[in-house]
Amino acid sequence: MDTERHPSPRQTLAILSRGDAAACRDTTAQNSRFVRVFEALAALGIDAHPVIYDESFADAVRDQLLAADGVLVWVDPIHQGKTRAELDPLLRDVAAQGPWVSAHPDVILKMGVKEVLYRTRHLGWGADTHRYDSAAAFRAEFPSRLRAHGPRVLKQNRGNGGQGVWKVEALPHTNETVRVLHAQRGSRPEDIRFDELVARCEPYFGWGGCIIDQAFQPRLPDGMIRCYMSGARVAGFGHQVIKALIPPPPEGPDAPEAQPGPRIMHGPDAPPFQALRRSMEDEWTPQMMETLGIDELSLPVIWDADFLYGPPDAAGADTYVLCEINASSCFAIPEEAPAAIARTVTHRLLRSQEARSG
């Protein structure tokens, strides 16, 4: 007999993603990119349906979300020039009126932005990290840090896909010019005046409020490990050889050698990542929650922490440096993740139902 408690059949879940009017008209659970998530939710008795968001029909989206008991959100911070500037207030309003929302915009502003790298720099995943709150502070403080500590990586506070992420290197015999490489695919190194770098970065203060500055990690060519989390538990891993912030070969950024490798997905029990799993579940996630003031029920149903390899420790074991947390739109995901999402959703809906009825 199945003794697991399930939400009432009357409860519904909206899965929100960005799209145009055609996507709004044509998207179904069966043809959605989240089809495996829909299937896992249905297997636990949760009635989920897709909702497509665009600013041009935001009022209709609001009505659909208010009719649901819960909302899962998959919308990037920046997509084809559009931001979440209008969506986030809508989601706050929906959550205030009753439906449970994951990830809530206020939680994203704590953990799903680059500032988390600065606020949690004291944890085991931390590195040499600084924050600039204005263009004036950046102009005054960054050059000496670059000279003293070697290559740096600048990151706008809110972004995705490498947008607003720059590797910066000092050049010999000059303080006026620096070498920069944007993390977006197809970029080439450029030698530009420092004033030009300041001008490129200045808009980031308006959108995200700050710029984060981390030491460049020399083991970047060894790849990035993406640790997928559902709530406070690991749901899987992905390992990928990345090419962002690595100068392209002489053939140029479009050459095959300049392209990132495939992300190889692994389940949560994959042997190579068990030390990282223990650190995430037993130490770093609880410590992050305490530092940021986030309770476990507010953690996103699906999020990921991206790690680069740090220097080996005294015993020769790998260390890991956090380079980003994705909490706005974590996809693609390992094949084990939809079931983990469904389990977490079941628990959250029950708790939300109990809170409303209590």
C-alpha cells in the first residue's frame, strides 16, 4: 500500500516559462521541454500545466497563476534583451495572494545572483572575492587589485549565458590598458583602455546593483561541475569542459576546438562527486542558508551550484570554488532530477496546504 501523503487532487501546479503568443497557444505538457517534469509530477498525483509568460500578456498570466496552488518558474534573468523587471513584481504579488512560488524572486535575489559569491566567500567553496557597489569604487579599487593578484573575473550581479562576465589581465609596462575576454561564445581577447572597461561595466550597476570580482581559477580547462539541487538535497551532477574565458585557437572562436564539450550528466550517487555531495548537503548549503537568511522550505525546487576546480589540498584531493548559483532557470537537468523535483513539490504543496488550512 502506498502510504505517502499526496496533495489533494484539487491542487494544481503551473510551470511558468517565457515564450511568445504562439508558444502560449500551442504549448502543452506533452510537447513542453519540461515533459519529464510533468510526467514525474503526474506520477505523484499532481495536476500540472504549462503557462507561457511575456510582458505583452502579463495580465492573463497573472490570472492563470492565481488560479493555481503552486508555481514553478523557469525564466532566465536576461533573454533576448528582456529581463525579469516586470515578472518579479508579478510573482511577488501572486505569492502574496496565496499560491506557493518557487523560486520566489526574493530568494533569487539572495542566492541566485553573483553577490552570493561575495556574501559566502568565507565558506569552504569561497575564493578571493570582492564587490564594487559603484563605477567610482570599481575605478578606484580594481587596478591595484589586478596588479597585485593576477588575472581577475568580473561578473555582473544578474545575468546568464556568460553575459557580463569578463576575464581581465594586466599588460606589462602600462596601467592604462588591460586585456579582456568576454565569456559569451564567439568572443576574442581585446586590449582596451581601462576607461573603456569601466564604460562597458557601468550599466551593470543599474541593473544588478554591483559587480563581483573573483580571482581567475587556473584549473578552468579541467571543466566545470554543476551540482543540481532540489531543496537541500543533491539531485545530480553535470560535468562539462568549457571554453568560456579561454582564448580561442588561432583558427578563431568558431573553430571546433573552441567549442565547449557536451555536459555529461550523472545521478546523485555518481562516485567521482561524493566528496562534493557531502560538502553541499552537510556543510555548504546549511551554511549558505544561515548566512543569507533562507529557510529550507524557501530553497528553490530546482537550482544548481557551478563549481570550478580549485588548487589541490594538502592531501592532493580536489577542492572546489563556487563560480555561480542558478536559481531562476535551471535546465537542462539530469534524468534523476524530475523525480526529485516531484518529491520536493509534493512536500511543499502539503506544507502550503497545511498553512492555509491551519
